[in-house]
Amino acid sequence: MELEAFTQKFQSYSGLVLVFFIAVHLAGVILIGINPDAFEIYASNLHSSVFLPYFEIGLAITFMIHIFLTIKKVLKNRLSGNNAILKTRRNDYLGALASKVQPFTGVILASFLIIHLLQLRFPRPGDNLELTTLKNKLEDFHIFVLYSLASISLFFHLVQGIESGHRSLGILTQSNSLNIRYISRFISIFFGLSYLIITFYLRFK
């Protein structure tokens, strides 16, 4: 039982690290719509940093651990017929939907990440070509759909993940559950919608 509690907390911490990365990444990507030249300078400085490879290795390990623990949890819940969370959300239709589609949103996000890295990291475009490369990739309708689905999946995944993480860490209580829910929905909408807007902006600008 102690091991199970530890893995749930570790899953929550790994998810928190990934949410932090999403926020930092968005802070850089949002420059695309504000100042494209500043974005290219930011991208060049980022990829020339000596710390980037170590950060990427740490992030990759965190991502793989999060996926493994999430799959393990989903399979355990399915095999045991555990639907307690859905019952507690019988009046929270969005939360219940996010819980049901979590495996699918996870697959979409993982697929997007792999393709995104193959497009813009392995290999990386030359200096001042990152934005042009990304725009060219989005000209492909299938890639555009994938990026759009990834943004929507991010919204649902965060709706489920943030609240679940607070529950696993023992922070979620009856007195603060609504506040945490409202805050998590705001964060989910902000991140999901921001990335979706950037995707459409790059496609149709």
C-alpha cells in the first residue's frame, strides 16, 4: 500500500514537472504572434545552450516515467472495475468525460510529441528557419489536424491530471475541491486554447 501511494505521488510530481515545461514552452512559442524575429532569437539561444541536452534527458526520463505510471494506473483501474472517481464526478460531466478519454488524449499527446521532435529537433532547422519550417509542416493537413487534436487533448488531459494530482498528493479536500477544480479548469483552458490559437495562426497567417 505504501508503494502504491508513493507511485501515485511520483506520478503527480512528474505531471507537475511536465505542466511546468508546457508553461515555459508556451512563454517562448507565444512570441510567434508577438515578435517572430524575437522568437527566432529565442529558439537559436535555446538550442545553443550547453544545458539543453541535460534538460532534455531529464525531461525525457520524466515523460517516460509519467507514461509508464499512467498506463499502470489505467490498467489497474480497468482490471479492478474501479469507477469510484467517475461516481464522485456524477455531476461533473466535463471531469467524467476527461477521465474516460484520458488514455486516448495520452496517446495523441505522445504521438504529437514524437512527430514534433522529429520535425523540429532531430534534426533541428538552421538558425532563423524554425518558424518557416513549422509553417511549412502545418501546410500538411494531417499535421495540422494532429497539432489541433494535441491542443484539445492537452485541455482534457490537464482537466483530469491536475485534479487527480491534487487528490494523489492529499491536497484535495472537501473544503477546497471546488476552488481547485475552477483553477485547474482555467489552467486547462488557457494552455489548450493558447496552443490551438497558435496552431491556427501559423496555418492561416
